Amino acid sequence: MSLVLTWEMICQILVEDLGKRKVASWFVPHALSDDQRHEHVQYAKDIIKIACRNKKFLNSIVAEDETWCFRYDPTTKCQSAEWRSPASPKGKKFCLQKSKVKTILVCFYDNKGIIHHEFVPEGQTVTGSFYLSVLEHLWKGIRRVLPEYSAPGSWFLLHDNALVHRAVAVQEFLARKQVCVLHHPPYSPDLSPCDYFLFPKLKLPLKECLFEDVQDIQAAVTSSLWAIPQEGMQGSFQSLLDRATRCIDAEGMYSSLLFQFYSLTSVSLHNCQSV
């Protein structure tokens, strides 16, 4: 006589007898290879080593990145959660898409605040030559408002390894200005202050806001950007050491701190993979 297992019996065996539970996947930026994990760890060790040698290191980092800003950006499922009694009906969240009307923000900041930001003009592609023009604007702003950064080697530029950042003209400009560039490993938003702090803080107040056009988006983004408290910006660089330590302990895998921000908002131009 054959035994017929029902779905309820299978679930009972999995949960009660085997102690299993169903767990949803985390969304992470990339499925890291062994070499990328090694590079991730090495970068974290370098950050800690430089910070130990130079007590002013964290206060002299200028972080940069680019991000999309949308006409309409819906809240996530986590953000739309509400307090309800057991008898209350369950709320509904409609599947809404981000608007196709959007603009790209390029932003530089340090522990004291925003140093320079600008929006990519409509129809303009972010190329090496365009990024070079942004760096030239940054350099003029630094000489005007941050004279302490004018001396050679007085600050560290932290941007990712995007192709536009590695363009020959960009490298020559930074070498000519004697700017110290931190080698950032690929797919490492967990060690990028813009990704784990600045852009989430910038975008949360803009969720579910509907703007008229690109000019309205840019005005709202600028207002939200300047509303971020300086204390938070200081803390974002101090937390870089803690994140580097977590990265080393995890042998180069992404820290759980990263997932908190990916559950709240999309933070960069990069795509995520589910693992």
C-alpha cells in the first residue's frame, strides 16, 4: 500500500520535524567572484590602515557618485507598512513604476557638507569628457570655499571604478592637480558613503512625490540635499571603518547593513541581482 503525501503533510514535515522555514532572498548589487571578494577585503584593509596612520584621513575624503532622480518614485513595500489591529483588513500596495521623466544628479560631499552638485543636462550622456568638466567645476568650487583642499595631496577622492571615472583625460586631470584617488573595488556600494548614506537620505523624502517636470525634480532634489544634517554626513565617514571591519569579517561578502538601504530606496545607477 503506497503512502500518499498531501501538501499539508509535507509542510508539517518541513516545519515541525525538520525545523525548516521559507526565507526570501536578499537583493545585492552583484554576485561577487572570488577575485572580487578578495579585492573587496583588500580595499577594506587599506581603508583601516590609512585611517590608523593618518588621523585626518576620514575628515579629508570627498565622496562622489551619480544617481537617477525621478518625477515619481513609489514607496517600497517596507515603507508603506502600517500599524493595524488583528481584526483590521490587510492594506494593499499597488505595483507602480518609476517615472520615465528623470534626471541624473552628480554630487560631491565630505564630512562638513555638500561641496558641489550638478545635474546632467537633458540629452547629455555621462562620458569621460563630461565628467572632466564636472571635475573642473568642482576644482573651482574647492579653491573658492575650501582653500584647505587646494594644497597637493590634501584630500582623497572616493568615486567608483566606472568607465567615465577611468577615462584618460580624467586621470590626467587628477594627476595634474595631485589629487589622491582611492582605488574603489567594483560592485562595492557597502563601502561608498554616497550609496549607503547620502542617496538614501536624499531620496526618502521624495518618495511618492509627483513633480511637474525635470526642473521641479531638480529643485526638490536640491532642497532635500541641503536639508541633510551635517552630523549625519560626519557619521557616514566614521561608519566607513565599521563597514570595512564587517567586510573583512565577512570575507568580502556584502554586509547586512547594505540591505537595509536597498530595502528603502534605490541608491545608484547600478542594477541589483537576487541571490
